[in-house]
Amino acid sequence: MLPYVTCAYCHTLILRNGLSLEEVGKVAVLPPDVSPIQLGTSFRIGDALLTVIGRVRWGWADGSWNEWLLSGGDGSEHWLGEAMGAFMLTRARPDLLEHPAIAPFAAGNGDIPVGTRIEVEDVTLTAVDCKDAQCLGSEGDLPFATLPGRVMASIDFRGPDSEAVSIQRDERGPSAWLGHYSELAALAPGNLRKMEGWTIPAGLER
Amino acid sequence: MVTVRLAIFLFWATMILAGAISASYYAWSPYSDEERSASGGRSGGAFVRGPTHK
Amino acid sequence: MTAVRAITCPQCGGALEVRAAGFSVNLACLHCGSLLDVSRPEVALIEAHDTAAARFRLKPGMRGALFDVEWEVVGALRRSEGSYRWAEFLLFNPYAGYRWLILSEGEWQFGTMLLDLPQGDDDTVTWRGKRYARHEEPGTVRITAVLGEFYWRIRKGDEVASAVFERGGIVLSREGGGGEVNWTELVEIDVDTVEQAFGLSAPKPRRRAAAQPFAPFAATERRENDIPMMFAIALGALFVLLLAMVLIAGPVDSASGSVNAPYAVTREGMKIGTISVRRPHQFVKVKASAEQLTNTWVDLDYSLVDRATGQSIDGYGIVEQYSGTDSDGSWTEGSRSDTTVFGQVPRGTYDLYVDAAAHGWPSDPTAAELGWYSLPTTITVAVRAETGAIPWGNWWTAAFLLFLFPSLALWRQMRKEREW
């Protein structure tokens, strides 16, 4: 059970503390977007069925993106980043924080400039994106509080074969994520959000 | 690659060049003065000139 | 849940729709062209414009199905690399993401951004196990016009490094340098397919379509732009013509002298000198100039008399100078020197005779005036005759005709581009 949940009606962020509920504050109303994902959307990745249980929307100087929290039912945390119509599915890889190129950033000092290369499991990844983001709102169940003003630094690495590494640093500390960039169709989605004026392309949903 | 348009232009340029060179050879020019122009009117047997200034 | 976010342009007040809400960062107003920031709930003006939005073949809001997916045009760009220009359209489907349609000289390409990046250097790259060779020199691509919405910060005048690689009809386009590099796969798409999909009325039939049913990478090949070549040829031809004219003009022989032109009467038959035309035909130029000349004109009648035949070739010249004062202040008019060109002067030896008469303005001075005032009684005109003159009028005419052709071609091309 994740500690935080955002009330879909009153936008109150609630902290579950044992059996008691504690009101933490109001989260920002999510700005409208045309994401095909909604709470309850599921993906089949290999044998696993991952279901969307929460979302955080982050904004930075040049735009914004969604991070969808996926639950596999086994307690593992997966995040699906959604930006520019493409997706990045990752899961936590805390060991990457000890990588010599990443450790100083993880320790809270130093930046990782765009173009920095790292080796992960014999794959060379290049830093393509370094930005400071600010929480714009949230919905559903989340592992951390998403009050307005929450900030984080995020660095994305890309590999030649769609490999993705994302390093994030916020007040809770650093975290590292490993995964792949993909298109929506490759994630075998189900229960996608229906949007007025658009039909879900045939064969997209499993 | 030579486009059709470029080929036409090459032909055009060749014609102009040939025309201008042969005009030079025969010392012909549409601008050589032969006749006194009518810009100064003839009045009483002599050309009357003067400023066109208004 | 409606998929469109309605906003109002803060510059012109026009109603706009954000079609890819949540993704779009910038929007160029369809009404006034102003650039807006639509990434936040409050719409902010980035750059105000009040000119009518650029015209594009596809307009934001148009929908069409390509490759079994329905796409909505959300943005349009006009870009250029050197003198080469084309249009790009950003397509969006919330379930399929973004795609590109590229329109270049009537040919369409469909672009998909790559998630798996080609590896290699500036000459060849490998993508999905196949090698792609670079096509053309890398260049710099510039945005010349924007319309609609985009998922990144965009601005007219933005420049990006570009390189194009190809293999068997598939083009990989690389844009950007340093850290941020975007790869796009481009495939040829039939004109009719695009026009039917987006319900476009077919434009005027293109002659090329029949002659060239399949042009593999017409668009990215930067289809041979012959206009700079034409300008270069025109310039080269003019230079060659100049050299030829100087060479043909032939030997120069000159004679000079002067005549004293009396007021009101014509002094006739004054000999200036003798010149020889040593080629079958030459131009002869006669230049007259008077240093002291005020409110006076001098009529000069030239006769080039062939010594052998006694035949005369006649011409005329005039030197004049006037001045005065009116409500706008003082003015002067006229030219103290005049050049007369005789064409087609045959080989031979010629004596140049001049008849000269000076006239005062507004009237000839009286004898008394000539006597009492400092007016000279005659006007001295220096005359110089020269064979082997160069007919500059011919050269300028050739220059005009040579540049007319590529200039018209350029004008036509620019007009055609505006239609996209």
C-alpha cells in the first residue's frame, strides 16, 4: 500500500498512516492533456501485467511530461514516462547510483552535462536531457507527496537500441531507473482513455 | 544533372553571347547616335534647348 | 473528455484550439502569427505578430488517415537550407504520437522519429543492421515560418545542423548537434495518397509527375536547384563578353582638337584631326567637353569624311549647362560633356570636321552684352575622336537579358513556395 493518495474530487493529498488518514494539503488541478493513459490502464510486458495506479505531472522550462506509476501486483515500482508522444518504461536500479559518472550527482553535488556517456551492462548511453522539474499536479496512489512546489532534477540517458536510464534527485534523495523507450503499441495496452473526436486505432489495445 | 530549364537558359545565354559578339564584330549597336533626337524641338531652323527644370 | 483545449490569443483575441494539450509547448497563432507559450494553464505571449498567418498546403486542424491511422495536422513549418526551401507538417494522434509530413517541390515524405538511434559517423551510419550512406554535405536548416503548435520551443529563425543518409528509398535525417540529436526516418508517400487523405483539391497537374513517376528521395535529395547555377553562368557569360568586346574593339587611333563656337552663328567645317579605322568595321567615339559653360548650349555637328571616297558619316553632339534659383533654392542642369558613338564605320582614314554654334539661355546674348560683360564671345569645346570604342549599351543590354531569365525563374519559385 502506497502512503499517498490524491482525492480525485477535492484534490486533497492524503497520507495513509496505518488505519488513519491524514490530510497533507491540496495538490494542483491537473492541467488538461490528451494522454491516452488513465488510471486503470494496463500494459502486458512479457508475462507481467502492469496497471496504472498514479500519475505525477512535471513541468520544466520547455514543457511538461507525465510520469505514470505502474503496479505489477508484486510490490515492484515501475514508472512510465510520457513525453512528446513517446514512452519510457523503467524500473528502479539503485545500483546505478554508484556508477562513477553518476555518484557525484547522486551525492547532491555536481551536474551531468548533456553528452556524458555511461556504460551500463555493455551498452553505452548518452545523456540527452538534463532538466529541473517542478510538480504540476498528481492523481491516484503515489509513494511521495506531490504538493505544488516540489522540485527535482532529472537526467535522461539514451542508448542505441532505445535503452533508457533516468536519474532523478529530489528532497528524498537520488534514484536511478533503467528501461526502454517505446511506442504505445509495443506496451500492449488495455483500457486506454477514450477521447472525444478520436477512435482508438484498431489493434492497438490487446 | 541538367534540368530542362537550365538547358533552355544555356541556349538563351549562348544566343545573347553570339549576338553581342557579332554586334561587336560588325561594330553595330542600337545605341549609336545617327540622328539628332527630337527632344530639342526645331524652331526657326535651329534647335532650341534649355533646362527642363520646372 | 474533450481532447481539445480552447484558448484565446492574447495578441489578437482570436479563438484557438490546442489540439495536443499537455504536449504542446508553443503555438503560433493561426490568425495573427504571434508565438504563444501554451505549456502552462495561463497562455503567455512570446512574440507578437500582426501579419496574416503564412499559407500552407495543409492547415492545422485538417485530418487524414495515413497508414491506417488518423492524423491531425497540428503544426506547420517552412524551412530552408541555403536556397532550398520546403514545408514540414507535424501530425498528431493521441494514441500514436507524432509524425511528420514533408512537402518538397510537390513530393511528399512521411517521417517517423526514431527511438533506436543509428550509430556511426558523418559518412555512414548503421540502423537496424543496415548501412546508410550520407547523401549530400551536412548543412544548416533554418525555420522561416511557423504555424500551429509544437511540442518543443520553436521560433522563426531557429537553426539546426542537418545531415541526410539514405539507402534504397529510405532516408534517415539527423538534426541537431552536441547533446540533443533527433533522428527521423523518411519514406516516400504518393501525392494522391496525401491529397485524398486530407481532402485536398488536386493542384494544377504537374508535368513532372508523368515524366518521373517515382523519384526515390526527391525531397531530401534537395532536388537540383539550378537557379544559383544560372546566375553564375550569367555572370561568367558577361565576363567573357566583356573580354571579347575589348579584344574585338581593336586598335585605337585618336585625334583631338578644339573648336571655338560663336554665339548665335554656326562656325562650319573646322577640322579636328584624322583617325584611321583599321578593322573592317569599328565604333568611333567622339567626345566633346566644354569647361566654361553657363546658361548656354553648344550644338555640334560632326562629319567623318572618308579621305578615299569623300563620303561623310554625320553625327551630332551637344554640351549644355544651365543654372538658376527658384523656391526650392538653386539648381543646375545639363552636362558639360557629351559622347557620340558612330557604329559600323568601315575601314579607312577619316577627317573629323565639326560645325559648332553656341546659344544662350533664355536668349542669345546681344552683341552689347558680349562686349560689355565678362561673357566670352566664343565657347571653347574640346573634341576628341577615338576609334576602337566599346559599345557599353550592348553590354548592359546583354546583362539585362542574361539576368532576366534566372530572375524570372527565382520569382516563379518564390511564388510557388508561397502557395504551399
